[in-house]
Amino acid sequence: MPVFAIIWPWIGLGAAAALLIVLVSTDGLQADRGISRWHDLPWLVWLGLAAYLLHQFEEHGIDLLGQPYAFRTDMCRMLGYRDPIACPVPLSFITAVNVGSVWGAGLLSALAARRWPAIGLSFFAVPLVNAFVHVGVAMAEGRYNPGLLTAVLFFLPLSLWTLSVAVTRAGLPRRVLLFVLAGGIAVHVILMGSLQAYLRGFIGLWPLNIIQVLNAFVPAALMYAGMRVRKAPPPRRKPNLRAV
């Protein structure tokens, strides 16, 4: 078993702690120091990154019930595999999904947020939809699932607040909300679709893992494409020659 597949949630926990200290004790990650940090979109994106690192630890480090690496076990159960040891969901798949989405695309989105606020906002596509997935599963099954606590405490309020700030304070058009939602849904569909393709033997392990890394950039790509769309200019009126 690769060591990194087990220790990466702990590395993320340390990174989350360090990032939270920087966010709380300094204004170095705040773009506009003349306003409250809670109204500063880039600062909120960095806070979202820290929240996601904490969420990953609940899922893949130690969950609320004290179970280690509980998310994969829960996923295997939902897929019909009662024995997590015999479950064919690869550890590298779990690692590729999480490291790609947060350590890769998430970090780049946070770095881009000052210059391209919409790209920074796209980071919240996955946390927003992921939170509803956790809550939906918990309500359907009537029980806790790994990641539920941080999804409810961090993902839902922070995502909804940041979307509000993006439209009311950062001046982004309301259509960004649709791109955020579409990006989050697309990521989850591609994730589960590619996993099913692997489990059914249609693709191999390397394609599965590469898809997850590329999938992490889907929200930013959708946001970029959507924000480039502009309404067609009104047709130019022909001069009234009779009036000349």
C-alpha cells in the first residue's frame, strides 16, 4: 500500500492549521484591506481551501466516530461491497480525486482569485454540491456519513455566503451562480461515471486516475467559458436616407 495514500489527509490537516493561522492572524491573503475580510472574495476562497482540507481529514483521516479512512469503506458499502479489503475501489483513485481537486485545482483557484475573481469562485462548485450530497445521503439513510459534520458546519454556510459576496460585493454577474452549480454537478457525474467504467472493466487504473486530476479543473473551465460568453450587440440601424 503506498504510504502517501494513507498520510496525505494528515499532511492536509497540517496545511489547514497553518493556513487558518495565516488567515486569522494576518491580512496577507486579503485582496482589499479596506473592507471586512468576510466581504473579500479572495480571502474567502483561501478560507474555503482550508475548510476543504479539514473536510478531507474527516472523510479520509479520522471521522466523527473515530474510524480511520472511513470514506472509502462507506463508498464501498454503497456500491454493494461489504468487505472494504476486497472492495475494488483503488486507493489511488481516492488520492487522485482529493489531491487533484484541492491541492491542485483548489490552490490554483485561490492564487487566481485576486486577478480573476470568477475563477476563484469556481472553487466552491465542488464543496457546494458535495455538501448537499452528504446531507441527502444522511437524510435518506438516517445516519452519519464520513464528512457530514464539516459539510454542514463549513461547506454549506461558507459556500452560500461566498456566492452572495461574489454577486453583491465583488460585482460578478448572477450567471456565475449557474456556472458554480453546473461545475459541481459535472465533477460528481464524471467522478462516479469514470469509477463505474473502471469497475466494469471499460477503462484501466491509469486512465481512471488521470480523469480525476483533469476533472478537478472542470469547474474553472466551465466558469472561464461561461464568463467569455457575451450577449450579441444590437443590430446597427440603417441610416434613414429620406431624412438626409
